[in-house]
Amino acid sequence: DVKVTQSSRYLVKRTGEKVFLECVQDMDHENMFWYRQDPGLGLRLIYFSYDVKMKEKGDIPEGYSVSREKKERFSLILESASTNQTSMYLCASSAGGEANEKLFFGSGTQLSVL
Amino acid sequence: QKEVEQDPGPLSVPEGAIVSLNCTYSNSAFQYFMWYRQYSRKGPELLMYTYSSGNKEDGRFTAQVDKSSKYISLFIRDSQPSDSATYLCAMITGGGNKLTFGTGTQLKVEL
């Protein structure tokens, strides 16, 4: 069974802390994505990656960075966490090519920044 | 105006009812249309996938796309309490690299 695993289910951090969210997929997928999900706003794309060491900005990249050193792993970094980054963060992957639209999601990380 | 509009609900129906969930969109370049289901405190999972206009059926679920009206629907027959979830529509252009999601409709099927 395909799997996207996010390292933490819940995280509580303080304003100004550097935060790392980790995501691992076991499907040998080319593409990986980071979304945040907020009530009334739906899913918004932060960053995505087509390949190792490649990254592309999504719709709301400000305040975030990403790292993809290995194909199976995609990390989201909050350089200096702020309260408006309190959200549910969802990692996803897709095979790419004609299957680009079929995303597989992790269970999410609920981040609270105090 | 958002590219994809979806009524957030909540929508509450009795068990066994037929449920209709809908999205409208403004970008005529969208060619692939999806419905994702998201249970509480879980990530979304792909439920239905259609290309261009027409219907697709999978068990109790039917996805319908009307590109001329820029309108997509998901029908659930004989709804069950286990169908209680948030349903997100999503779409992508041909050759596109990122999905555009609706905000989701919360559905509750009551006994």
C-alpha cells in the first residue's frame, strides 16, 4: 500500500523558532508537494519539487523554504515561526507525467505557533 | 473571485439519501477533474478522477463534468454514515503541474 509519512502529528512551537516538518514517501514518486490547510481557505500550495534538489514556489511561499536532498524525502522549513503560520500542513506526492494529478497525501501535521 | 468555488456546507442528510456535491470553476483550460475525500484529522484521499466532460461511475459514486457550464458534480447514492467527511473538488490543466482545489464541502450522514 502506498504511503506518505509525516514525521509529527502535532507540534507546538514558539514565535521565532526554526521549525522542520519532514515528509517521506515510499512510492518512488517524482513529485512532492507541501500544502497548508486553513478553515475557509482550503488547500494552498506552499512549495513543490519535481526532482531531487529541485524546488518551485507555490502560491504562498513567503516565510517558508524547502529541501529535497533525496527522492523520497521533502522537508518544509519555517525559518522563524510566526503565529499566522499556525495551520494544518499536508505533504503529498505524485508519480508525475500523466499521473501528475493523482496526489497521495500524508495524514498532516497540526502546527501551533504560540 | 476564486478559480474554483465550492459551498462549504455543512450538509446534513439522512442515511440512504442521494447526495449531490458541486463545484464551479472559471478557468476553461482545466481538463482533469478530481474529487478527494477527507476524514477528520486525516489527509485527503483520491475518490474519483475524470477527464474532460461526461460521467464516471464507481460503485455508489458518480462524477459528472459539464465543461460548457464549468460545473462538476459528485453524486453519492444510498449514503452511509461512513460517507461523513469533507469532499474537496480539484482540477488541473492539461500538462499542468499543480492542482487547484475547492475549499471543500463538509457532509454528515445521519442514522
